[in-house]
Amino acid sequence: MRMMFRWLIRLTGGLIVLVVLAVIGVYFLASRSLPDYDKVLTVKGLSSQTEIVRDNANVPHIFASTDADVFFGLGYAHAQDRLWQMITMRRTVQGRLSEVFGPRTVEVDKIMRRFGLYNLARSSVAAQDARTTMALESYTAGVNARLEEVNRDALGRGAPEMFLFNAPISPWSPADSIAMGKLMAVQLSGHLAAEVRRARTSLVLPQEEMIADILPDVPGPGLAALPDYASLVPGTSARQVAAVAERAPDPFEPVHPMIFAGASNAFAAAPNRSASGGTLLANDPHLGFSAPTIWYLARMELSSGGVIGATIPGIPSILTGRSQRLGWGLTSSYLDDQDILIEELNPENPQEYRTPDGWKRFETRKTIINVKDAAPITLTLRWTDNGPVLPGSRYNLGQVTPPGHVAALSWTALSDRDTTLGAGIRLMGAQTVEQAIEATRDHVAPAQNLTLADADTIAMKLIGAMPARDPAHDSQGRLPALGYKAQNRWQGILPVSRNPEFLAPAGGILGNTNNKIIDRPFPDHVSFDWGDTQRVHRWQLLMQSRQVHTRDSFIEAQLDTVSFTARSLLPLIGRDLWFTGEAAAEGTPERLRQDALALLADWNGEMNEHLPEPLIYNAWLQALQRRLIADDLGPLAAEFDHIQPVFIERVFRDIDGAAEWCDIRRSTPVETCSDVARVALDDALVWISERYGGNLESLRWGDAHQATHDHQTLGEVPVLRYFVNIRQSTSGGDNTLNRGVTRGAGANPFENVHGAGYRGVYDFADPDSSVFVTSTGQSGHPLSRHYDDLGELWRRGEYIPMSLDIGLARAAAVGITTLRPRP
């Protein structure tokens, strides 16, 4: 027995030693890829010495005697800190994720191959002007210099993820950077999905008035009524519309529902509305959260002057930021840049489709998707005159495509002469608002609202290619239409002069919260679907509540968490419930309802993470909408998983008879809207009690509304996920200026999954007092102290200095990398 005990001790001790050695070994290998920021390195591709000075937030300040060498330095810095992110994004747009991740990413690869964006990016290289070509080639050389260094010095394969998902890394190329912009166009485009949802809703709800309720036009002058979808595309019916099985979204999926297809805030003040007499500009673009964030802060000292702001690794330009004389910010324009065309197949030859001139063969090409640990997949790609053919399994296209037809996509991003990146390069050299507008004339996709401020004036311009549609288009681009009809096909691209532009507004304030920016008749309309009908009201109030603004008042607006939606809807849905009847007994459902109503009655609509009211409000509205639409939309109701404020307002104000949604058709009684509101509140309180307990005062919105900055590849790995995922309790909500879009469905419907990963406020009375921040940190390496060091500042609504003063950068530098040309 004693000998057995001794052997057990020896075995246990041996196992502990092996585990410790394994942990040390893994840490050693992973830490080898931690960048050394304080070094001198000789590299090829440089013409002169280049310095990368990293300040105490690890923001690189890049200095060289030529612009080419500055772009080289940015490529090197991106590859130092975000190599894994860059190569994963490249694989996504190439449709080559499955070579590394196996069958789980096959569907992503299939759709990206069908779009063909990477081939279009390669063709677009020849369309770039001389300066853009220089920037692309120099940036590429900088990325590849880091790859060469990693291979030569055995620097942990460049990123710790490479040990788990090992695959050869091919050199970077100029086409890769152009492709990154096209990938952003995928993530920021939602009109395809919106068209299909509207068509499916039309099939389920044949009453035109009900469609206008659940999918309303943005308030304001409207348009003539559209025909129902079944009459546009014969052969479709409500029988085709089915429930879509809920599945967890893959972190690699670049195709998002419209609510996640980009948003943002940007606003500016002219000198006459600024306390300091200088212009002000604030910008916070909204994208899906991840660890690391998509944004990377950088400063480049170009021959035209210093520029500083937010970049995206893989793209050699400051996308939102400032120079000494000019600031620029981006918001999603919601331009309708996508149309689905239903192509009729030749019944005698399915390799042909119908055109205005008769039958025509599809352009076809085979492609092979190599899948790790599985057999390769051969895919036949088909294109029509209108664009690539998409499968019925994506976007629910099969439910709106009749037998004997296929769906093709027209989309501005499908350009083989894409000069978007060149517009960004030229923008960095602009010194005035007018020069900036001229510099971005060749921007193609994704379309953006560009907000500008120079020393004297402010402006906003929609940049991006606007499709030219026939005024006789059957659906005006709001629904899929038959592709063989000439009037449904695009007529080219509108002249840039038709893009909306607002220069030096008389009121001295302009901005965009993805709201409707212009009211022009079709086909000059820009869009029928906009990203915001709510935040803009709060923004207007904050902007007009002061005669003059300051940097701090712009920060206050950027961080504002008061919900206009809550303030406007709660009095409507609760008007017959407030303070009615006698007090109910403690512990009864009636008493719980009264307690909840009492809390909401005293609430000012602030979506503060420490308060219980935002959770009660959101749960109530979600339960209410579910009860309103479930019996009318059937299985389609599950896809309306975010609160539709305009719909609920229409119902409770009974606009055009919308109160009929309150009656549950499958029940004998005729329910009123007050009945449904009361029952929905009970539903919400039951859910809250089961999930968080019945003590309403102890609830915290932040417990439900946690920001989910999850690592794309390691975020689901047991144990590791606790080290690589960044979770933060956050304020705000779907419709606050400090926007935190909720998941909407699943076990944690109020998780904050989408919001302002970058915030910047620029003050041109004192440019170096400008500030910015991102939601995680500069490094993509989980072992780096810069992996999440900015995240807590971001959560608390704090910023770091955004200065072009080299002395400040050097004063607290975490390292200076000196790159010298190799003879």
C-alpha cells in the first residue's frame, strides 16, 4: 500500500511537471510573436530611414523622408500588430477560409466565391492612379518585410493563432488591400436582405396597409404604393415562405442582416456655432464588435502634412481622422446600391436565361474550394448581364424565387475598376473641404456620407456610385424584379453631381445618424430604407439646445445614452396602465406589474448600465412586438427580433387603421392595444424573473447589455475564451446616440454586439486637443498589454490625446522602431 501511495505521488508530481512544462512551452512559443517595438531593422523596399514611434497607447507615429516610405511603415506596423486579422480577412474575401477552418466555413467561402470580389480586386489594380499605385506597392512591401522578418527570425509564426490554425502565409499584394475595401462593402450592405424580407412579408401579408405598418417608409413625404410581390414575379406565393432555422452566426460570416450592416454618427459645427471660433467634428462609426476591434489607430507624416486617425489593417489610409487643417468622418449612407433580379431559365436549355433580346447563355466558371479534413468542393459560378447568380439557400432567396428561375445580384461593389482606395489616399492630402470633395469623386463602394470640417467651414457629401434606375422600374428597387425586363435593369451610374451634398449650412450645424438625408423622388431618391428614425431626434435636441458648442459638448453628445424611443413610446403603450386600480397584494403578478410601471413612470429614458428600467423597457417592448405580429406573420415573425419603433407608434396611434394588429386573430375576443400591452408586460416580467430574479430594483441593464468583443477564432475554444474574449458592461441601446445594438435573439437577446468601435472628436481651434479611442487595444496579440488597454477607457467614455506633436509621442514612447534600407 505504501509503495502504491509513493507511486501515485510520483505519477501526480510527474503530471504536474509535464503540465507546467507544457504551459511554459506554449507561453514561450506564443510570446515569440510579441512584437519588439524598440529595435533597429534593415529591410528591403525602403529608400530612406523610417521611424515608427509608438506612444504610450501603442499608436504608431510614422516618419520618413518620402511618402512611399511612410506607407511602407504603416504596412509594417499593421503586420506587427494585426497579422492574423489581416490574413483572416484576406481569406474571407478570397473564399479560402475552409482551407484552414474546415467545413464550418464552407458556406462563407461559397458566397464569397460567387460574389467574385477578389478577382474584381485583382482587375482593379490596373485602374489605380500613380499615387495610389505607389501607396499600394509601398504598403505591400512593408507588410512583406514583416513576414520576411517573422520567417527569418522564427518569431512564433507571426501570431499565436498560427500554432492552432497553421497554414502557409502568401506574400501580401496590392490586390489584397483593394479586396479589403470590397470586404467592407459586404459588411456594410443590407439592401439585398431588405428586398428579400420585404418580398417575403408581401407574400404573407397581402394587405398593402399592413406592409406599410411593419415595414414603414421613413416619416416624411412618401411614394406611390407598390404592387404586391406576387404580381411582380408570377409563380410566387405565401406557401413558399417558411421559418428559417435559427443558427448561431459564425464569427467569420461577413453577410449581416440590415440592422447590423453598418451605422454611425457624425456631426460638425461651423465657427459661428463653436465657443472657440474653430470648427468641430465628431465621428463614431458602428460595426460588429470583435477582439481585437477592426480599427487601428495610426499617424502618418506625409509630404502634405501629418494625418492621424483610424485605419483598418490591410488598407493603407486613414479612413476617419484629421490632418492639421482638415477633419473627416464616415457614416453609412444607406444608399440603395443592390438589386435582386429574378432571371427566367430557358425551359429548353437551363444553361440559358431570358434577356430583353432573347435567350442568352450564362457566363460560367468552375472553382474548387479546398476544405481541411474533408473532400474538396467544386462550385460552378454563373453570371448574367445583371450580376452573379446566388443560391436560393442564401438570403432566403429560394422563398421569393419561383420554379424555373434564379436570382442574380446587381451591386456597385462588383466593379473591376474600383478606385475607392485611391479616393481615400487623395483625401489624406486634401487641405480644404472643397479639395476633399473633389478627391473622393472616384469613391465606388461602400457608399458613405463623408462629413468634413476645415478651418472655415463644414460640409457633408454622399460618396459612392449611385445606380441609375429607370423611372419605370417595376419595384423601384424595393423588391426583387424580373431581370428580362429592360426597365428593371440598371442604366449605368449617375453622375457624381447627383450625389447629395450639403456645404456650409446656414444654421452652422450638420450631421448624420444614418437618418434620411434627402427627399427626392425616385429614381434620384438615394434610398427607401434608412438606418435611423430615432437617434436623429435626440441629436437635434442636443445640437439645438446650445447656441455654441465645444469639444466637451460634442463628447457629451457622442456618449449620450438617453433613448428618444423610450420617451416617445412608453407614454403610448402604458397610457391605460399607469396608476390604475387598487394596490395589489405583495408577491402577486399584479403587484409586480405595478412596481414595474412605477419604476418606468419616474424614468427619464436614460439607458444607463446601472439602472433596472432599461431592461424592463426592452423586455416589455420586445414581448409586445412579438405578440402584435406573431399571428399575422407566422414563422416570419421570428426574424423581426429587434424593436421597430415606427411600427409600434403607428399601431398605438392607430395610423391608417394600424391598431388592427392588436387583435389576436386566432382568439375569439377582440383584444385592444391596452390588453396586449398589459399581457406583454406580464410576459416580460416572467422572463426577467426567470432569468434575473424577481427583485426589480436590483436589476442592472449592464448585466444584460454586455459588449461582446469576442476573438474571431479563439473565442469559442474552452479555457482560452476566458483570456481572449473581452466583455464589458455597457450603457446605451439600439436607438441611443451612444449606440449598442443588441443581439435580438437567442439566450442573451440584449447582449451588445454592435456599436462604436472607434470614437473621435476633432477641435480645429486647438487641433492637438482632439481626442480618439477604440474599443479594445492596438495589438491583436492576447499576451500583449495593448490587447485590451483602451477597452476600459472606451467603456467609461474616456479618450486618449489625438496629437500630431512629435514631442508628445516621443516623450512617453513604448518603443521606437527604426527601419533602414537594405543595400
